[in-house]
Amino acid sequence: MRNRYLDLLRFLAIVRVVVYHVTGLASLTLVFPAMSVMFALAGSLMAASLDRSGPAAVLRRLRRLLPSLWVLAAVFVPAMLLTGLPLTPRVLLWLFPVSDPPANSWGALALSPIWYLRDYLWFVFASPIALWLFRRAPLPTLLTPYVLLVVIESGIWPDAPGPFREFGLYFGAWMLGFAHHAGMLRRLANRVLVPAVLLLAAAGGAWILTHPGPRGFDLNDNHLGNALWSLAFILVVLGRGPSGAAWVDRNAVFGRVVTVLNRRALTIYLWHMPFVVGLTPLFDGVGWSHEDPRGLAIRVVLVFALVGVVTLAVGWVEDIAARRRPELLPGGRRTATRTGPPSSSTGNRVPAQRGAPESATAEVTAG
């Protein structure tokens, strides 16, 4: 059965990412730290898959992740080769981005969200060992990425490569997903969780205020502040969130939109930024300014509309990758509810959350 609360979180993250990239509003990163939330959800999904399939889950994740990337690459790599990108063996990284694939001047910005897939791949590869360690020493394993980030951000290792910073920031969130899958976050007593959330949010907020980046208080410019703030946020939304959200489907239209954005999360994530970059000169030329609320609203609507068109055109690749029947617009057919023990709907234990997210749709999103 689908966990509609996790679907709702993923839906909010997708919308937040697109709106942020269109508008550049730094406050959105504080209101909803979408990247960390999505890595946490993906970590929970990965733990569920490893429990079900063992190490074979790694190959299953790759199978679901890569085809949508290949569709994007089939369009943009030839375009970049024709506009100045040298043809070298590194172009093959567009097939399997374990490192940043090459791009030309315009492609580097339009295809910048590829970093997420790079990190996601490495997190998937690390998950079998990380989950084994997590179950034997949960707290030390969970804290290790954050300790690494502190070492880097405090200046002890100032020249650390960028991926190490992202590992310190986001693999901790990934392992919070392990803790969510195991029910540890829900089992935290309020006398532990509430002070921890307040302390983390206060420390993160203080670091953000005293270390503003080039875009002010944008979490994307502040790894340590981002990590602390996001950790507090995830403890709340996954540790004290509801076990489900059946109300999402009380409105058929809203429920369908949530389902579509979940089933097409990877396609939306990969394709929205090229439209943002490509349309920005047009927006500026006709006077739809970032300072004008009406102009911002028009930008957002147009980008979502164009992403919707490309999603209809190629989003069905996600169905094939997941071995589902291809659909132009997912969610039209109601899946029969499987009868079984009522544990999947209980509120204070996590068996409901352990199995449900796997069928809840795409594993990847956000930026």
C-alpha cells in the first residue's frame, strides 16, 4: 500500500525545488529543505529494498534511475557537442554519472541538477555496508557524515573536494531515512526529540545568520547550517509526522496531481532546469522581473506548463524502468487494496512505513 504522507512530502519537495529555481527565493530553502528531505526519503526506500532484496536492490535502483537520464542525454549531449563540447571519453559519464559529466558553457547551468544523481548513485553503492554498520552502531554511523562536515567547515580540512562536503551533508540525511525505516525516529521520546530539535534548529539558525553566503541566507550556500537545520526539520516531519495521509485523496484532482508528480519525479527534476535557463532571457526581455510578483507567477506557471509537456512526452520511461505498464498520465486506475493484517495502518509503529514507500513511486527528486 502507498504511504500518502511520504508521497505528500515528495510532492512538496518537487514543487519547492522548481519554484526555487525559477524565483531564486532563498527563504524557500529555510521553509522546506527539500534536498535533505528527499535524501532521507530515498534512504528509507533503499533500506526497505535492501531488506526485501538484499544487495540486488542496488541493481534495481540503478535500473530505475538511469533510463530517464539517458533520455535527457540523448537530447542534450548531441546539442552540446554541436556547440563546443569536446568529444572525449568523459562524455560516457552521461551514461553512468559516478563523476560530474562534462558540459559546455550553457549546458553546465541547464544540466546542473545532475550532481544529485551523482550523489544518489554513490549513496546507493554505499548503502549495503552503511545499513549493516547502522544496525550495529546506529548513533556513531549516523553521526559520522556530520562529523566529517564539521571537520571540513571548521577549517581542519579546508581543501576537501566538493563531493565530500555533499557526502557530509546529505548522506547523514540518507541514514536518517534508515532510522525512519527502522522506526527509531518515531520511538524517540518527546523528552529527547523536542530538546534535540530545538538545539539543532538554534545552532543551525545561528550559523546561518553569522555565516551568510553570496545569496544571503540560502541554505545551498551554507553546508553546516543546512545540515543542522535540515536535521531538525527531518526529525519533526518523519519523527512526528502522521503514519499516513488518506485525506490527500479526498479531493480527486489533488490526489491525482500528487500521484503524477511522484511517479514523474525524476523526469520533472531533470527537465525543469533547462527550461528555467532557456526562458530566463525571454522573461527578462518582456519585463517579467524577479521583483514583480506577477512576473514571478508567470515564470512559475510557464515553467511548470513546459515541464508538463515534456513529462507527457517522455515521462513514461519511468514506468518502463520500474517495470510498470507505461502511462501518459499516472494514477488513472485505482490499484486494488491488498487484504492483510492491519499493521500497515497503525499509527505508532513503523511496519506501515517499512514496506509502503517502495510502491509509492519514484525514488529521486529535488534540487
